[in-house]
Amino acid sequence: MTDPVPRLPPLLEAVLSVGTDLGLRATLQRIVDGAAELTGARYAALGTAAPGQDGLAEIRTAEPARSARRTTAGRAEAGQPGVGQADLGQASVGRSHDFVGVPIRVQDEVFGTLHLADKAGGPFTDEDEQLLHLLAAQAGIAIGNARLYETARQRERWIEGAAAVTTALLTGEAAADALMTVAERARILADASAGVILQPTPEGGMEIVTASTHEDPGDIVGTTIEPGSPVLDQLLGGEPVFIDDSATDPRMTTRVRHRFGPSMMLPLQAAGRLIGTLALPRRRGDPPYSPVERLLATQFASQAALALVLADAQHSRERLAVFEDRDRIARDLHDLVVQRLFATGMMLESTQRRTPAEDVHDTLGKAVDELQSTIQEVRTAIFALQQPPAEAPTTFRGKVLRETAGAAAVLGFQPSTRFTGAVDNRITEPAAGHLLAALRRALAAASRRAGVSRIEVVVDVTATLPDGRSGVRLTVRDDGAAEDPDGRGRRGTTETWQSPL
């Protein structure tokens, strides 16, 4: 055997080069390039024992020069043995005339095999094989360090992602936005094709309610896993599911499964409560998830579920605080303002009865009417404070207030609203729909008139219709500019609608 000492400097250079980069892919590339340079091989490749475990299948040297390809082809035509670049992945450990392969071990695990072929200037020698074994030993240490570094970096990214999700959820996002935050962040961290949130349906299945993808996710949202699906029992039971190929796995039954390859389906579960499932499918042909990625994604899902529960509890506390504050304001308005206004009105009515002067009598009458209108508006405000702020109103009174509040954004001021009688108890559904449509038209027309600074809306369920029946009357008055039929200008418009109860 030839003494390898004369080739020690190139070996040391190759060994030092292998350990100069902490990235796994860069380290493997340096191993392959260093082995090719050390032995003079035109082709070199490193095939991993578990393709996809580290997100890698095979590392090769760059495409050889045209002259090298001609040399290999010439050898094949002359009947001499030769291994092309496409054959390296299937080559085994050992040495032949034109090929050598040495295993690379990381601790007690065979990481892969370093293959070299088509040495320039002659066949591979025992010296070449010995040098490659020395390089492979150093490469195993470098790969182990690179793996630890990659794992630490991955863990750091997932921890930062979980912290970012928690911060975002606890800043008061709506429920739908919170789920999208979880799905999008998980998709980026896992390098997945999509981030999907599924939630249980009343029928016993699971439905995709949120999806984050590179393209439009509209055709994914709404996809349902029907009851009876093999994977459903695991998901509803809060168990993680790992799939190598969504398109061919018999457990997958959704209509979009053919788009995806490797996938993780992780429970969003906290304090015994199953919020849903986080699915992270990759494209077909992408490497499967490694054990480290599965562990980190599972931990992320647990933390995200806890953050969702905490965010929901925080939102509930905030809503409760709003309701308590509104209830306090409503009590203050009722107990102080309304009672004082009512007492003042009674004093004015008493004074009106004792005062014979006509002008004073009219003035007091107007003052009493204004106080009664004020009392009605305060009571309306009290009612509005008692309604949930984020829910659509279900009563007629609430719907009228919602229409006037919407008009206030356009008008720049809040229309005055007054109700007379038991509005919510007496108005039927057909009459309510007719009156609300009329109210919308009247408010829209008032917003288009010039000079409108005040609008008064009155709903009276004590009205009597022209035919003598009991009914409801809606009156909308404004002080904007209008025209009489004779073309003369005037101020103010009054529109009235009536409907039987």
C-alpha cells in the first residue's frame, strides 16, 4: 500500500474545509467536493441512508466538463468499466477499477455513503480508499455538529414563531384572524404548501375553516372530512397523524388530497378542549417531515392551542368589562337623568295649569314636549347600551338603532330616535321589514339633501290608521333644503309610513 503521507496536506485541507460551515447542506457539499479533489475523481455523490430525514436525498458534484464526459464515453465504447453520474446513487460500498464507495457514520448511525467514480489518470488505489476513510471519519463529526446546529436553529425558529403567535393572539384579534395567524405562521415554519385549520362539524366530521396557501385558498376552505373517514377518529380523539403521501394514503378522503404529499395533522388541544386540527401538507415530491420537525410542530400546535384558549378568555373578560361599564352608565342615566327630567316636566305641567297667560302657556307646553322627547332619547340610549356590541340586533328597536347609527357615519351626526309604545312586543315581522326598508330609503334621501343638520325618527305603535285599525307609524323629519311643488324653496322634509299591526 502506498504511504499516504505525501498527500497529507491535501487531506488536511479537505478536513479543515469540511468543518468550516455549520449548515448541513453546505457541509455535505464540501465533503463531496473535497473527496473529488482529493482523489481526482470526475464524479462524486453522497447518498443518505434515510432520504428526506434531513430534508436531503443526495448531494453531487457539479456537472463534469465536456472532455470528462467524452473520456467516460470512450471508455464505455472500448469495453472498459466505468460508472456514470446517474449510477452513483445505486453504487455500493467498496472499490473496483473505476469506482470507490465508503460509508459515513454519525456516532453509531450510518448517515450515508460517499461514492466516487471515473478517476482521472487511472484506477482508484488503496491509498485513495484509505484517504476517503479518514475524510469520512472527520465528515461524520462535521455532519453531527451540523445536525445539532440545524436542530438548534429549527427549534429557535419554532419557539420564536410560537411566541409571535401568542403575542398576536393576545393583542385582541378576532377569532377568524387568530386561526389564520396560527395557520400562516405554521405553514412558513414547516416550509409547507398550505397551513390549514379544521374544526369539528355538528354532523361529526371536520371542516376546513381557515387556510393559508401560496395561491388562493378559496377552493380549499369548506372541504369536509365526512364521518366514517379512517383518519377522523384519530383527529377527533386529539391524536397527531403523520402521512407520507396524502394523494395515495387510503386514510385521506378529501377532494383536495391529490394536490399534496407529506403531511402532518396536529391537534389544537388545551385544558381538555379540542379546538380543532392544524394540518401542514407539503407538495407532492417534497421530502417527508423529519422526526425533529414532527416534534417541533407538535409542540407549536400545543402552544398555539393554549394561546387561542387564553385569547378567547381574554376577549370574554373584555366583553364582560364593556357590559359592566355599559350597565353602570345605563343605571346612572336611568336613576339620575331620567328621574330629574321627569320631575322637571311635572313641575312645568303644574305651572302650566296655574298660568293663565296664553304666551306663557304655549312656551311651557313646548318645554314639556322637549323634556318628553329628551326622556325618550335617553331611554333609547339606555337600551342601546344594554345590547351586545358585536352581535346583530334581533329586536325591531335594535334594528332601527343600527340603521340610524349606520346613517350617522355618512351624515356626520347621530339622528334623533324616539319610540312610543311597546315597540318590540307589538310590531310583527312583515311590518318590521316594510318599515325598515322605508327607514333606509328616508335616511339615504336625507343624506343627499343640502343643509341637513338634524334628523328625527319617530316610531309610534299607538297610532290609529285611517280605517280605524291599530297600527304603527314611522315618521322621519329633517331640516334640509327642499322644494314645494310650486317651485318655492322651503326648509324641512317629513315622510310618514303606516302599517297595520
